[in-house]
Amino acid sequence: MELPFTIVFEPPSRSELRALLRMRGHWAAGVIVALAIGAAYLLANVARADAGAAAGAAPLYVTSTPADAAVWVDGRQQGTTPVDVSVVPGPHDVLLKTSETIDSRYSVDVPVAGRAFDAILWRHAPTVTHLRPTLPGAVLSDVRLLNSGAIGLAVSLPPGRQMEAWSLDPSTGGVQQLMGPMPGAQPAFAKDGRHLAFLGSEVGPPPPRASNAGYASTSDEQPGARLSVVWLLSNAGGGVAAPDTGWRAPLEANEQLADVSWSPEADRLLVIASQSLSGGARQSRVWFVDAGDLHAEPVLTLPSEVAPGTAIWSPDGSHVAFVAHTGEINALCLLGLDGSFRYIADLDSSSTPPAYPPLSWSPDGQRMVFVAPHQHAPGAAFDWLAPAIQHAVFVGSLDQPTATPLVDTTLDEVTWREDGRLLGLWRAGPDAPLGVRLLDAAGERLQDLVQLQIKPGARYASAWDLSHAQLLVTGRTTSERNEYWLVRLGVEDDR
């Protein structure tokens, strides 16, 4: 079939090709102009976004000990400490590095008003000092951390009930006597290092106040009589202090004082008495005593002993946790200034209670963290075929009746770090050295930080001073007495 028209194809001429190329050049120029306009628009938007972010930025001021640490914030290097960085409010990853310290990573939450964050960096190999009494032949009966970074030493003198109190400067090794030989027991250091208390008998210095006449010396009591008075000392002026006042406990038959502990502000004391009952049972009574006017409030009676040395006050002084001990039971308890009481958890069974509090308070004083076996509700069935008891990291709060397990753990103890993460002590076996492990806020392992050349025996306890990068460890090795080690993690005194 033939079409009624004819289609003819002819190649373009040279003039037509030149015209086409000229048009293509115009198109390329148009594309370039369009791209330039788009890039300018994009840059303008980015600039506006950066300006908006800067307007809503919060200052993060990072310092460190030692100084001159390289700082990364959210993966971007920001200079060396001290350094001021602008960030958006919220959580940020902060990494600090020096050649002489381990790399330290923190999770820092920055509010709208900004935050100053000070990091105490740790050396690669901590120094460990085996503490000893200040006098040959004496016994180191207790060691406590003070707010200044100094260490309080309680020294017992044989053969009778005589005590001294000393202060140790870890940076120099120098010691200062705070209290001369006194008949009594359980010396207690206030965190400020200026107030002391100990348990003594009614034979002692005459009371300076008429209101204290009820506990004047009695002729029928001799040194070594039952502990019935809390003697208070003040070392504010320096030198060796002597008791200047005291509180006489209203004790019953077969009862004597067992422990005393200062509140964080040294304005109140927790005083505990222990009483022998028939059948070998024991009972404890607890008072809060005002350190100023010695007014006492009885707050609690327990059918068990309160383990001496285990009281730990919340930072605001509103609550105090302690361990109650009876038989093989070590129970973690919480007591409020208003008399409220809470049985928190059962710790590991042992005939010997811990020497230090097995609990750590959060910086705001609202939460507590500890390691304990999984708890079983009263009346719950016990499975004899189940594996050995597993431990967990528990977190409790003042507004919740029970502590919540975060995660199963092989750690022995935990404490809060300044950024809300957790530090834990652990060891690979009973005779292995202690290690320090970093965990996130949920209790998950992040990093093994350092190893400590300490083998404190089967059972040990610890106390942390993170503001001075120090750790106290106590345990029993071959002797029947507790031994004490001071671990210095920081490098501030070596520079």
C-alpha cells in the first residue's frame, strides 16, 4: 500500500549544527546559574539553622585534673582543658585524653542554663598503700574518708580499751593527732574532719553544762564499765582535742552503746545501743541526737544488731542506711529522720557483717545503688535444682517501696560516678586482684578501667572518694583483724 505522501530524511547542515551547539551552551549556563542559586539558598538555610542553634545553645565548661587534657565532645575535638564549648541542651558524649592517664569517657547532661563539668582523670597504674597504725604495737581499728581528701584513722591501744584518732594526708604521708588516748570505743569522724565522737563510760571529764548533770561521773563505775555515754569533741582550732560534752543514753539492763555516726553537716548523730536478751538473741535501739543541744529522739527498735560502721547518710541528711545483722542474715535497711523505716534487701549470708556500708547514694540523695542476691518474696517456693544464687545491681529510691534489679552481675560492689554511670569492683576469682569496671546507667558493662594489686581475702568492703580519686578497701587475709588499703587513682599529686 502506498502512502499519499513521501517522508525524506536529510542530515543537518554545518550552520544548523553550530546553532544547536550555541543553544546547548545557553542551557549549560542556565544549569550553572540554577545550581548557584540553589547552593546559596541551601547555605542561607544552614546559616539560619546554625544561628538558631547558637541562640539555643548552652555552655559546657570542661575542666580536668590534671589540666591540658584533650577534649572531644560528640566526636569533635574542642581543644584542651579548661575549655568552654557551646552545645545544644541535653546529653553529650565527652572524651578526655592525656598521655599519662587512661582515656576517660563521660555522659554529661547539659541543662539549658549550662553546666561546669570537672573530671578527675585516673593514672594507668594506681598506687596502693597498705595502711598501718600510727604507733608500733597498736591496732588500726577503723579508717574513714574525709571531705578534704584526708583519711581518718582510729587506733586502739592495748591492753585495755584505749583509743586515739589521727588524720593522714595521702599526698605527703604526714599524720596529725586529733584525739589523745581516751577510754572508750567506736570513734566516729565527721566528714568535715573537725568533729569527733566516741562511746565511753560515765567515768570521764566533768560535764561543762548544768543540763548535763545527769551523766556526771559515778564512784561505783570504773574505767572499762559498759559504754553508756557519747562523748563529743571539736578539733576546729587544731591540735589534740579533748571531750567537752556528751550525751548519756537511757540504757536498760544488759544494754550498752554499740555505734555512733555523724550526719553530713555534723549537726546530728545516729546513736545505736545493743541489748542481750534471753536465748542469745539481741535487740537494738536507735536515737537521733542533736549535736547542739543534745536533744535525743528515740526512733527505732529492732530485734537484731545494727552492724557497727555500716551507717551511711544521704547527702541531704534526711535518711541513713545501715546493715542489721542477726545469725547469718545481713539486711540492708533505711531509716528516715521522721522515724520511717524500710527493709530494703537481704545481702549475702555471713556470720560477719561488712565493715563499710554496701550502698552508694546518688549525688542528689534521691536514689541508692547496691549489689545483692536476687530477692525472694516471703513464702515463695525455692527451687533446689536452680543454679547458684546470682547477684544483681539494684537501684532504690526514696519514693519507691522496693529496690529494682537493673541487671545480673558478677561485680561485688558498685558506686555512682559523677556523670550518673556506675563503677564496680570485681575479681576473676577469690585469690585474684581487684579490678574496676565502668558500667552505663542501666548497669551494662562499658569498660574495664584499671586493676588493683590487692587481694583482700574472701570478703571485703570498700568506700569511694571520687572527688579526690581515692578508694579504701578493707578485708581479712591471714589475721583475725581487718586490714586496710588506700588506692590513689588520680595523678594530681605527681605533677
